[in-house]
Amino acid sequence: MERILVVNPGSTSTKTAVFQDEKEIFNETIRHSADEIKQYKKIIDQHEFRTKLILGILKSKGVLLEEISAIGARGGLLHPLESGTYLVNEDMINDLSSARYGEHASNLGAIIAHVFSTQIGKPAFIVDPVIVDEMNEIAKISGFKGIKRVSIWHALNQKFIARQAAKELGKTYKDANLIVVHLGGGISIAAHCKGKAVDVNNALNGDGPFSPERAGGLPLIGLVNLCYSKKYTYEEMKKNLTGKGGLVSQLDINSAIEVEKRIKDGDKHAKLVYEAMAYQIAKTIGEMSTVLQGNVDAIVITGGIAYSKILTEWIKERVSFIAPVKVYPGEDELSAIAQGVLRVIRKEEEMKLYESV
């Protein structure tokens, strides 16, 4: 039997689990407030803090690192890769530590896994990282030469949930056309056409709806003016877009639960901002329906904020005319990572190697 430690750092949480083969022994999520996170200038600066949290969880559960067969982690921002399970190696750690391809909390996954791997002499892997690229070439063209639309999204959970939704529809994933919406600290909305995500918004620092922490697509001249206003440095502007945007910018909180509390207490501005987020999500779903030429088997909503009934109902009101809407609250990324690692250990799937380019 194989015992797999799974590490999944997100922008607002650190998730840890241990699996005995496919069976989950435990999983635990630690939430991080905006105040807790903003004390770190760069995301890489959080790795010791989050590593200690994970070690504390393992100690509280009576799990020894020496009992672990392998470590699985959420993949971070690397150069575009095909779907699969990749061994954590020095090339990968160097690219993630330097934030060569961008900053995101998911960069910490492989870095933390590498620390544990080095300590106990067991392999570490990432599975379906956020930069899995299946986009059609036409979807990558922008209106400015030299700037391409890029694929940064919740590939791991979207793929996992898409397969589940297709099965419930009586189809295989490769036979289904789905629009999958992941609602988390970032929001990704992808058009899945016959087993491939042929178009998706850049859920980290690009287009699409704003989210709890991301600014999303912005009026360009307003953004340019702000960049040249001398109010912010380059690093501060990046943080404004990827950590201090969205609900944090508008309401100074990154928690959908707290926003809903404000709404219940009669905060009209909080209601307007939250509904605007639902509005932008619905607009992007509409865009993705054109990618699939209106041939949509289902709209699938998943992620942690999918627990918000008020938000999902606002979305349904605007998009249910396109296709049936299926809601899968939460995410099963921990299980998806563990299963990816197991497939490699059992030699059911070939391990892939990352190389810097």
C-alpha cells in the first residue's frame, strides 16, 4: 500500500491530506485572511510559514513523514505543458522560486513538496498544473501584436469535475461539450470541447471576471493611466491585480462568507459588488458558449465559492437558457492529485519530466 501526502496551497488557504492508496485518511484546510497574507511581500516568502503549518497538521494527526511513500502537490506557474504527472526536479524548483512565469500561491506546492522529498528521500510530483495548455491557436490571438492570451486556470479540478459531470450526463468526457466554472480566490471559466479546454480566461492576472482577489479584465486606458500615475511601483501594481483586486479592492475582504454576512446585515454596496461578480461570471459563460457554437451539454459550476447559493442563483438566472446548470460545490483537487501520483507509482501512466526552456 502507498501512503501519499498531498499539499495544495491556494491564494486564501492551505490544504493538506494523506491518502492510503485511494482512501483518504484525513484532509484539513487552513484559511488565511487578507491581513495574514499581505504581511508577505512576495508569495515565495510564505513557503516557510506554510511548511510549518503542514508539519503541525501532520503532528496533530499522528502522521510521521517517514511513513510517506510520495508527495503530491498542486502545480504552479511554469511554461505551458501537456496534461499529466510531473516529477519535481531542480529545473522546476528554480523556475517556481524565481517566479519566472509569474507569481501565484500554487507555486508553493512543488517547493514545499521538494522540502519534504529532500528530507525523507521520497519522490515529489505535481499533477495537471495550472498552465496546462489546450487552447485553440485562434483563442490565443489578442488585439496587440506580441501579447498573446495565455492558459492559466484550475486545470486539475476542472478536468476532474468535467469527467464527473459528463458521466452523469451519460457521456464520456471526450464526447461532451461543457462550460466549466471554477469559483475560488481566482475564477476560471473554460470551454471544454470533446475532452480539451479549447478556450479559458487567464484566471491569475488577465481577462475574465473579477474574483475575491483578482481584478480580472479592466478598462485599458484606466489601467494605463493608473500605471503611469506614479502612485504605485511595478511590484505594487502586480499585487493590485493579483492579490488586492476584486472583492479585496472593493470591500477590503477576500471571503465570500463575510460578503454574504454584510449583505444580510443590509450592506447595499456589498450586495452590488457581489452581484456584479456574478454578472461578470455569467457574461464570460456567454462568451464560452459562442466558442462551442451554442452546442453546450451543461454548464458546470465548482470550487469553494460554489457553496454560495446566492451567487450561484444569480449566475443561473442569466445563463440557464444556454444549457442545464450543474453545481458541484467545493473541489476534489486533493483526491485528483493523489490519484495522479498513484497512477505513476503503479506504472499505469508514465511519469513526465519538466525541463526549463
